[in-house]
Amino acid sequence: MHFLPEEIDSYVVAHSQEEPKILQELTKETWQKVLNPRMLSGAFQGRLLSMISKLIQPKNILEIGTYTGYSALCLAEGISSEGKIITIDKNEELETLQNKFFEKSGFRNQIQQFVGNAIEIIPTIDKKFDLVFIDADKSNYINYFHLIIDKMNSGGIILSDNVLWSGKVIEELDPKDTDTKVLLEYNKLMNEDARVETVLLPIRDGLTISRVK
């Protein structure tokens, strides 16, 4: 969902860096072969992820929600030469497509994939992270935060996607809508938790940038 007028949104995209060719190819193949292709980060948000990663130059990145690997490759653009991206997704059927583009990207040796439940996998990872991107099931956002906060280096960045949830966060809450209920609680948590400082950006479906103190 776009929260800016279409003309302004188009101008913003037109005056932002173009995505690399490999990501154009991945986008095309995702739309051709995968269900729910709208889950892709997309060119504009992808360039933002890339820029943030390049500014941080992280050694270790954690991504919760790989999908077809688009955002992982964007984040990889800024990783240090000895760095590692750990990315987790529950859908094993996407591994072949992920690997195809990870191999083509030149970052294959720096990307480690896990397939399964992130709630169970994250506690087994013995690393400290400089950058975390949360873009998975919304009902577990709060759980993910509590699992990763003690694994963050001071000054590390947590990025949280879809935090405006197509504008549902400002609408009357449907008691049966668990995702929106959790996102409302999550947005409040990220704004009030003393361990982080947060800015919520109205980019695409909402992106929170939280800096760990």
C-alpha cells in the first residue's frame, strides 16, 4: 500500500537509485512462479535496505522472512567482506529459487539459510547482530523482538516491515484480527522500550527503524 499520492510516489521512485539487474530478474521470476509476489520488498524499499546496510557496514545480519531472497540480496550489498547473513523462512519450497539468485549474486558464501520456525531457530544462533530485518508473520513480531534484543550489538539496527499494515493500525480493531492487534502492541513497544530508539517511516506499508542503545 502507498500512503503518498501516486504522483509523488512515482516521482520519489524515479529519483531514487535503480535496482541492480539481478534484482530485476528475481522480481520477474517471483511474479512468474511464486504465490503472493506482492510480498517482495520491491525496488524502492530494496534500495533503502541497501542504503541502510551500506551505512552500517554490518558484520552479522539476521533476516526473519526470506521469501525469494530479494531483501537478503539488498542487505548483502552493504555487508563487510568477512560478514554473514543468516536468513530464516518456513517455506522450504522457495529454497531452489533463493539459491539460484544467491549463486548469481556473488554473496553465496556469505548467506546462510535456515528453513523452519524462527521462534525455535533464533535461540540456537550464537552470534551478535549489527542489523536485523523482521519481515515475517506479524503475529510473532513481539516474540521476535524479545528473542533478538539481547543478540544485538550496541548501536545495531532493527528494521521492521509492514508496521502500518495497509492502514489497519488506525482503523477500528476487529477483535478477530490478531495480526493488527499484535502490530499495534508491537509499534507501542518499539516506541516505549528503553532499550531502543525508534522512527516509523510511512514507506510502502510502513518501515520501522530502531536503534539499539
